[in-house]
Amino acid sequence: MGLASNRRHRLIAPTDKGVRMPALLAVAVGGSLGSIARYGADKFIERRSFSIFPWSTFAINATGCLLIGIVIAALVDRHHTPAWVRAGLVMGVLGGYTTFSTFAQEGHSLFEEGRSTVALAYLLGSVITGVVAVYAGTQIGRLM
């Protein structure tokens, strides 16, 4: 679909004016689960990586992008999942799992350490990989 698609303004978050308890609870529980998964994945990858490239954050954000593509395409676009489930999965689980702030901090640190080539590869590679992963996840989700 092109940028002119009528779905480009789709909101991931609940669109209710008031905050409802099921959505808050779903985001809290989902965020906790996503953060725990991120912590586990980070420790797993860090034990196996001996590189200055931040493979852990790269892999976590890439898999999070793949998963958000799948979730949105499979559950939101086609099955109109209730707002509290959507918020719990997207904002909670995947929001807790992925990490933009760590991505930015690691890129900044690499620049400060004089590792500009690695920093640029990490920053550009992460963004490109993330967009490709969302696209791939969307295609997978549409098959579900």
C-alpha cells in the first residue's frame, strides 16, 4: 500500500477519550512481560557477543519490529482486536520489549568513543532493518 492509503492514520493506541482500567492493566502487565523478555534476551545475547557493535539492542529492536508488524496485520487490521488487547500487546509487551532510548544512547556513546563508522552502521542499520522487519511482519501477519 502506498502512503496515500486510508490506513496511514490508523492509531495503535486506544482511541477512547477516557482511560479505562482494562487498558491500563493490559499495558502494565504487558509492559512487565515485555521488559522481562528484553532483559532475558539482552543477557542471552550479551553472553555470546564480544563485539563493540550493540548486537543485543539491535536484535531486540529488530525482532520487536517484526512482531509489531505481525500483531498489527494479524490482530488489529483484520480481526479488530479490542482496544485493551491491542494496547496490552503493542504498547505494553512490545513497548516494554523494544528500546529507542538505549538505541540512541548506544549510538551516541559510539560517536563519543570515536567509533563513527560503527555508530553510523548501527544507527542506519537499525532503522533500515526495523522498517524491513515491520514490512516482513506485516506480510506474515496478513497470511494469518
